[in-house]
Amino acid sequence: YKGVYDREILSKIATNDGHGENLEYFDGWKAYDRDPYHSTKNSNGVIQMGLAENQLCFDLVTEWLLKNPQASICTNEGVNKFMDIAIFQDYHGLPEFRSAVAKFMGKARDEKVIFNPDRIVMSGGATGASETLLFCLANPGDAFLIPSPYCPAFNRDLRWRTGVNLIPFTCSSSNNFKITKEALQSAYEDALKKNIKVKGIIVTNPSNPLGTALDKDTLKMLLTFVNVKNIHLVCDEIYATTVFNSPRFISVAEVIKDMPHVNQDLVHILYSLSKDMGMPGFRVGIIYSYNDRVVSTARRMSSFGLVSSQTQFMIAALLSDDDFVRRFLVESRDRLFRRHQHFTSELAKIGIGCLQGNAALFVWMDLRHLLDEATVEGELKLWRVIINEVKINVSPGSSFLCSEPGWFRVCFANMDNATLDVALNRIRSFVTRGRVDNSTMTTTAATTTTTTTIKKKRGQMELRLSFNNRRFEDGLISPHSSLLSPHSPMPQSPLVKART
Amino acid sequence: YKGVYDREILSKIATNDGHGENLEYFDGWKAYDRDPYHSTKNSNGVIQMGLAENQLCFDLVTEWLLKNPQASICTNEGVNKFMDIAIFQDYHGLPEFRSAVAKFMGKARDEKVIFNPDRIVMSGGATGASETLLFCLANPGDAFLIPSPYCPAFNRDLRWRTGVNLIPFTCSSSNNFKITKEALQSAYEDALKKNIKVKGIIVTNPSNPLGTALDKDTLKMLLTFVNVKNIHLVCDEIYATTVFNSPRFISVAEVIKDMPHVNQDLVHILYSLSKDMGMPGFRVGIIYSYNDRVVSTARRMSSFGLVSSQTQFMIAALLSDDDFVRRFLVESRDRLFRRHQHFTSELAKIGIGCLQGNAALFVWMDLRHLLDEATVEGELKLWRVIINEVKINVSPGSSFLCSEPGWFRVCFANMDNATLDVALNRIRSFVTRGRVDNSTMTTTAATTTTTTTIKKKRGQMELRLSFNNRRFEDGLISPHSSLLSPHSPMPQSPLVKART
């Protein structure tokens, strides 16, 4: 009855599931929320490794703030600016904010590109930025192609209120989840056959959840593709400065410089300080478009989610300090590198491989060998064991619409070293307990996978014997299966988070 | 060609005029932007009286901030909270922020109502809050009824991306622009005849642009109306604490307490700190709904425009301080009262009347007697003289879809006393220069109007002789005229401002 009543008086958007919070993927978050780990107060609690936070460099920021009290409008040194900032509501943003962000974006891309402050449009985090951009580029019913696995928050951010569809095309472990022109072309043609208007492609670079960055050839292929089809290329580069290992990060902004024949009106970058600087609370989202009309329209729309002028003011001061930015970028990459190195090498010791990544705040962990059955159900079964018994919240690949069961995204930068080691101990103990006979470890160029034989001694899960990976690499599980149709409600940013 | 090209690759929303910035009403803002007044540097520049800012109480806020450095995460006293706040992205908001805002909303309504912190949903300013609420309540093509004159920003905020229509119903000077059940009923029935689904009524209380607050009977009438029709009542109360004179402010939240038969699921309040505290830069918008489903859905949508956690933290501390809030509310009302009193009494001395108001940051000034002809064109002609010769930017009534030409909204709280006096001198000089024979001054209960005979000695404007006010009070100029159809692009928040 309540449902009927709601549908009668509320909107379709308010009464559909486009927010994505009703999916079972939130069970892991609920488990964490019910019983969060704390080193002294709740040492048996669930450790949160489902949250792509970056907590590694706050000492640098707070040290800077204490040395620069004029960066705050609430200090003795800055309060004389309070009124001017409090009443500031120009949707262009503070000029010094736009300049500082543009400069930071350039430095985050090794100064291979100069970003024009006049093209910087602010928005409420990457969440607001991506929705705003889609409102500019596509009508309800139009579609964007997106390589899977992809960040499930896109299903809400890009679709819920815009009415735009996402059509995933498959990346598979057989080539380390690289985007192929064949998969892209095929998805494009399928859409045309169904009379769906494809308005563009959206990619995350570096990728969430893969932790890898696109190479130049792939970016060139994408640019050529959109140019030929006269559709858009949206590059979500919110993990740009997290590239902690070679090859260095290559932005679409860099590649497009060498492709003068490509229509730049079709190219747009999403950015934010939520991942690169670890400040999602401040809601600094950026749209950088080469299309003048998109810049002016997105700016007009930004009134729905401007960045607080208090925050603009502080960020402007922080990112205008060249010395700070230089030090921050070096330190951040170094700390991420070491954290990643420690985590993956410890996992390797117990036979757990990860896709070889060089970026982001997580690894794409390969547990295919631990699956009871090579299905989404099998993956979720293992996932529940990890949550309830290993007491770690990780994100199953199916929540990212991955076509191959058995992959998990595990975040490693949202905790201190000690907590990470507790998590590693738990994983180690879980694998050791369950393992009787550790057979050959197979290492390929990019992934380390383990074939493990495990006795069925644990009632809650039955691990498969002699599991054959090839079955997944052939892509038997399609992202177009009825279970995970791109048009059905998709997993979102976990519960109450804007983007994870 | 560019237009065709844009329409081909961009969305309909991006290529229509729903943002409203192409309207001539922005000429006043452009004039100000080209030549802004400054007491010493540009004393002949244009004075900005088109901006509903509240600058009167910043001394209280900055004094408090200096005494409470722990309210900032950038100070020595608060920086230990920096990381926790920077990574905070729960869309429920900081619990202390919600509590403080709920308490402030209660105090701003003389503690006649208790607001439940769990119903406080934040959003990017009133702009984001109002759009979010409409996304929850109505489908594209549905309509909301709105009494005119009304805040032109609604045309963008409520319609542009939601696809919802606004249907104005006329309020006229004959009863001091009060909402009548007849006008409401008639607009509702007209819409039904046109097969338009009416989903609700939206009112601003206190009114922008009138500067008056709704009385209890009107609120009861509105509640009864929506209850009978099973449609929504949205009350925009962003000027709640600006009620500086009796009668005291009555919120819909207070009235609904005495009407238990009314379905509370239909009642929603919009709030913000942009006007009451004068902080539009901080983008603190609030949706307070009595409908549980709207609360949960709006909260999910708030991810597109959350309030910066840095700002939440500061506002939470500020508004949790009962002593500060008490002092602020008393002082703010007192200063607004005195400012309003000074401005209107000086205007009265030169024969300019205003609708008798007791709230907001502006007056609704009656210049009908100065019109050359009683049309929108005549109003705009006078307006251009005011901008270009008197060098004051005010907002013409037609930009608020007022049905009677000759009314202007004039803001008085966005400047210091000295600037206000310069503006008054200019108006005085303009009226004196133009006036030869000042005939009878007519005073009605609520408005003071002047019939003025003026020699046609100024080429740029020809003031009418012996002008008959009745012509407008009969409502000859319909808001449904082709010039200002509610379905054509409407004036928006001036140029780059989120809401004015």
C-alpha cells in the first residue's frame, strides 16, 4: 500500500531504485557499520577495506595549515576576509581557486599539459560533476558506453536523475582487463541495432576498480573512435595523482595535443580532490571541458552544487603554494607505492595475486581459485565468508559489473599501517586455516594466481577443488545477464557515501 | 550553424534557454558589473540594489569566530579534527550540524515549533534544495502553482533540469498582493482543463519580492487546499529570521500542528543560511520534509550537492552556541528594522511608497505613478532610466512576473549606511529634477502611492500625466501574456548568482 501511495504522490525518480541502495552489496557496509574494528575498543570488529579513501598524507596538509593561518577565514589572520567570502556566490568560483586547481591539475600530470582556469567548472564533488556533465551531453534514453568492471556509483550519478543509460562493454583478465576496440565497436553496434542513441564513452583513468592507468595507444584509439562517430569521450581522472609506479600517468589532455584532427569539442575531463588529496568531505568536483558550450552550460548548472566559498578559499591558498604541491605529490606517490608494495607482497606470500596495478587506492584481488563455483553466486558466497568470518569488508567484482567472478577490490589507503597488518593477518589465517595442500603457483605477466586445493572442512563455504580459470577468461558470464542488466538498479556508492 | 551543431552533439537542456540568462533583465547587472560604485574609487558608479544580500551582522559572526578557534579545522585548536572532517562524506551530515540547524530553525520561529534533526536534509544552497525537492515530487511535464510575483530564480531552479512546469496565479495590489483562494482555485482548474497534472503549490514565506509574510489564515487555506486535492505544499522559508516587525513570523510548521486532519506527507519546507545569516557562499541549503520517503530520497540525492564538511563543522559550532544565536537573532532583526525604517521613510518624504512589509532584505517599491505607459514596456523604459541615469540597479516587477507594471524590488541590506544614503540622494535628486508639480499624495492601508505630474523635459523618458492606478489593480496585464509566458524562458538569478 505504501508503495502505491508513494508512487501516486511522488515522482518516478523518487519511487524507483535508481539510487541503488537496495542491493545486497551493501551487506558488507552494514556489517562494518554494526561492528567496526578499533585497535583497542573492538579488536575483533570488521575492518573497512571497501572504502577508497586516501588517509596517507594528512600530516603534510595540517602542518601547512598551521604555518598558513591566512588560508582560513576563521583565524585572526584571515577573518578580515570572512564577509567577502561568505557572500561570494559567483558561479565562476574564486579566480584564485580556479587558477590553483588548474595549476594543480597540470602538476598532477607532470606538467605535460597546461589547463586553462577559464575551463575549470566546479561542482559538488565528482558525483555532482559527472551528473552535471551528463545533463549537458545526453537526453533521457541516450546512452554512454562504459568498459566494465566500472565504479558502481556511476549507475546512480550518471543515470538516476538524467535518465541516461549506461551500456557496459567487457574487459577481461585474458588481456589484463584492457579496453579493446573490438569490444567497444561491438557494444556500439549492438546499441545502434536496438535504436539506442549512443552519445559517448566514459572511462575512468586510472581505473576504479582495476588500479591501472590507460596507455597512450588506448587513449588514441578512444579519441579516434569518438571522433569518427561524433560522440563524446568523458575521462574521469579523479585518481590522477595516485599513479605511484611506472608507467607514469598519461591524461587524455596530453594525448589530444598530438591529435589535432580530433574534434576537441567532444572531450571532457572529470576531476576532484576527493581521492588525490583525500578530501571527499570538501566536495571539490571539477569539470574540465574543451567544449565552450559545455563549459558555459555546466557552469550555469553548477549553481546546484557549488563548492563552499570557505573551502574554495582554503584550497586556493593550499594549491597555490608550489612548494607544498611539489612535496605533496612526491610524498603521496611514495607513500602509496610503499603501502601497495607491502600489501601485495604479503598477499603474494600466501598465494593471493592481484592484477598488476600502478595507481589508485586499492588492488584488484584475484580470488578465483577460492570460489566454490564460478558464478556470481559463488563469488557472493565467498564474499560473505570474507565479511562474516575474516571480518573484512571488501567489494566483490560483481558489484563493479565484472564479467568474471572471483575478483575483489580491496582498499589499502584508508587505514594506518597497524590496521593493515591486522587485516593481512586475518587473510593469512583464513587462507592457512582453509588450506591443506597448496599446489603450484602460476604467475603470468600481469597477474599472480594460485590454484589451491582446500579441504571441505568449513561448513559455511565449500571451496572448489582444481578450479579452471579459463572458464572465466572466456567470458562465459556476460554483463548482460538478467541478474545484472545494465538497466536494472545497480550497486551504488556504499550506503551514504557520495563516491567511494 | 553553431546552434545546429550544439543541438546535434549536446542535450536539449544544454541547448535551451532554461537557465534564463539571456533575458534583458540582466542588463541592470551588466551595467553594475561594468561600472560598480565605490565610495572613493568610483563614486559615480552604479549602486547595486538588485542583490538580496544580508551584510548587517558580520561583526557578530567574526567576533564569535575569534573567540572560538576550535570551530575551525584550520586553527591550532581545531586542526586535530582536520582529517576526520576532510574524509567525512556521510550524506546524513555531521550529527551536530543537523542538530544545530534544527535548533536554529526552531529559534528562528520563536520556538513555536521543534524541528527534528532526522528530517534535516542538506543540499547545495536553496538552489540545490529546491531542485532536489522537485525531483522528488514531480515528473517532467507536471506542474506546481506559484503565486506571482515570485522569485525568478525558481524558473531555473525548479524547471530547467527537472522538466517541471510552473503555473503562476496572480496576486494584485488591490489586496496588498495577498494570496486568494479564488486565484489559486482558478489556476488549478485551468491546469486541469489543459490536462496538466498539478503536483503542488510553492510559496515563499516571507515573500521574495514582496517583503511580506503570510498570515495564519492564508497558510490554513493553503494547507486545506493541498489536503483536499492531495497535492504538495512547499514553503520556501529562507527569509524566516528577517521578519523585523510585527506581526511575527508564522511558519507552516506552526500552523500544521493545529491541523491534525491535514496529511503531513504533503508538506515540505525549504531553508538556507544564505539570507538569514547572509552566507550564500557557504551553500547551506536545507530540505525539511514531513514525508519520510521524501526525506530518504532527498538525502540520497543530496550526494549531488552536499555541504562542505569544513562548513558543516563551523556552522555546527556557531549555531550550537545558544548565546550567540539569541544575540544574533535580536540584533539582526533590530538592524534590519532600522535599515528598512530609514530607507522607506526617506522614500516617503519624496513621495515614493512601498508595499508595507515586515520582512526580508528589500522593499517592493511602487513607481506606478512614474510610468510613461502602463505596460511592461513602460516599466522597462523607466527601469533603464533608473539604471543608466539614476545609476542604481533595481529589479523590475516584470522580472518577478508581476501582473502590474510599475513595481520594483529594491534591496537595502547589501551595503553600508553611507552607500544607502548615496542611493537615497540619487533617487531624491532624480525625483526632484523630474518633478514640477507634486500633486496629492494618496495613502492606503498598506501602500503609499503618489500621483505626480512631471514635465516632459527629459528626452530619455516621458512620464505620464495624471496616471490612473486602477488600471493595474484590475489586473489588465496578465502573467499569461505571450511576452511572459510561464513556459518561455524566465529571468533567473542574476547572471552568476545562485539565488538572489
